[in-house]
Amino acid sequence: MKQKIRIGFITATDAQTDRKAWSGLIYKFYESISQCQHAEVFQIRVKRTLPARIYGILLRIFIPLLTGGRQVIYTRNNFWARQTAGTIDRNLLAHADALFVATETHYTYTLETDKPIIYVSDATFRLLHHYYPLEYSHLLQCNVRQNERMQTAMLQRAFHLIAASDWAKQSMVKDYGVSPEKVSVMEFGANIDPKDIFPKKDYVVKEKLHLLFMGVEWERKGAAIAIDTARLLNEQGIPAIIHMAGIRHPFPVTYRNLPYVDNAGFLNKNIPEEYERLKGLIAQSDLFLLPTKAECAGVVFAEASAYGLPILTFDTGGIPNYVINDINGYRLPISATAEDFAEKIKEILKNEKMSCLIKGCAKVYRNRTNWDMWTERFDEICMNIINKKDENN
């Protein structure tokens, strides 16, 4: 009989049902760990206490007013961390052999425990500080220092670290002094059930070229560049339509009611009808176009590869682990324009590269961006904890 360890999965959401939190990753982490041969997993829920909620509201209101527009990440401070840790069920904590924490450093910052912690993240605070302008670039210096302390503490305290890309691992090692042997690069997979994935076998020429965009934020995800790319293709004699999935807010006026744009809006994977609509959009599309200006990893790239959709995006952040030039798509320089994306698509079609890229998608999905692979790697971490436990006994 295989020896197993009990993994306490620390989470603020229901990891067994919520397919939306952190792009569905919390759900997929839990599902994958539950399939490990050497692990049993159960949830340890954390809650936002009333004092923590009030504290967060006050910070969000008064800090910008008192500091001329500066901001704080209100969850990253000692008070919030103590409040969060205080909601953890100590009986469940005692039952665990190890703890799993995804991205949130404050969950265990003040938690008194000697349990080995497995921590997964797609970026470090040092990377994010100037990479995501809306959330991180205008932070108070005292909050920056607090974030750095919490990040350092988690990375040093953890038994093992899982990075979503080489970009993230390099920061853990170079910026925070973590031993490279302590970090495993394990790419995220698709937030779609394997039974629902029907990858393309080859490129079939249709009346129109179907492009797919999936992203919530208009500016950061490059929605305007994506739509302008479709416009240019049509103007240059390549009939094309772009399906826009994810944008929550109304399009800017100049991008509304365009004949070559299908605005599907935000699609919630927790709602069966919207999940089916999203799967349908992916299945009918030919190319995945996401000119995102900042991306730590990107579950959507794994989903595109799973379905055999060649990918066009920018060369930034952790994307190189998910999009490999001339294999499953192309990463263009961050300075690239809609004209450059349109030219790259024309080049792909002219040189009949679609079939090769579709096969490359299958290769990347099979060898990198699937959850079976992630589960196998996680099982190895569990075995290391078991061996360490045996050595200490």
C-alpha cells in the first residue's frame, strides 16, 4: 500500500467547485492534488473577518486621499495576516502533514506551524511591482517594504516552491536568494475538463478566418490591437472575424458594432451555459490572438494549445514557457503593432504553417501544459516530504 501524506489546502474559496478564482487555478490545483498517488487533500478555509473587511475599506478610502493618490495592497499587512490566520481551524491544521498555499503570502505569514509548506506562484512581488501598473506601481513605500517582507518570509519558509515559469523561478532565485533546487517550474494547464477538449488535427480553410481573443482587461490584454488586427486583415483581402470573450465593460465607442467583431462578453465558467459558449468559441476558432502587455503565465495559452489553436502574443513575462516560437505560435516584440500581427498572420497563411503549428500545439500541451503532467510532478514533491519525514523518525 502506497504511503500518503495529508495535504491541507489553504484557500479562501471553495476549491472543489469554484472554477473562476484565479482563472480557475485554485479548482485545478485541488483537482490535480486529489489525483496524486501519494497525497490526500482536504480544504482548510480562511475567511475575511469583519475587522479585516472594515480595515480594508478604510485603507482603500483614506490612503489615496491622504497621500495624493498612492495606494496599498490592503491584504498585505500584519493586521490582515493575523486576522486571516486566526480563522484557520486548528484541528484541521493538526490533521495535515503538509500545507499547500497558492500565491497568497498573507495566509501563513503569522501562522505558527512546523508543517512543511508547498507554495505555488506565477510571479514574485519584485517582478510585479512595476509590471502591473494599475495594481502595483503607485504603492506607498511602507507597503512595498511590507510586501517584500511577506514575500521573502514565504519563499524562505516554504519546504518547496512551484513556479509557473522560468521567469518566476529566476526571480525567486536571484531576487530572494532561494536555492534553485528548492524551486520546480511547473506550467499551468487548461481550465477546461479533459473530456471537453477536442483538439484540431489539421487546418481547414473556411469562408472566414476565425480569431479568438480571451481576456478581461481591455488595455492590458491588448483588445484594441486584436480588433485592429482583424480590421487590417479584412482590408487586405483576408476575410476575418474576431471573437472577443472576457471583456466585462462596454467597448470604447469606436470599437462597437463592427461587422468583423463578435463580442461574447464575460463568460463565467461556473455557469454551465457560459462554459458551453466558451468551449464553442474555442472549437470554432482558427487562431488565438492575445496581444497582452503583461502576463505572468496565462491559463488561456494552455487552453489554446489544448484545442490546437496557434497563438500570437507578445514576448513578455512568463509567456515563453507557454508559447514557443515556430512550434505552437509566435511571440512578437512588445513594440509590435496591429500591422505587425496582421503581417505575421498573413505570413503563416501564405507559407501554409497552420498545420505545423497545430501539431506543435498538441506537442506543447502533451509535454508541458496539461494537468496530468503537473500532477506527476507534484506527486514527486509529496514523495520528498514522505522521505524527509521517514528520515526524521
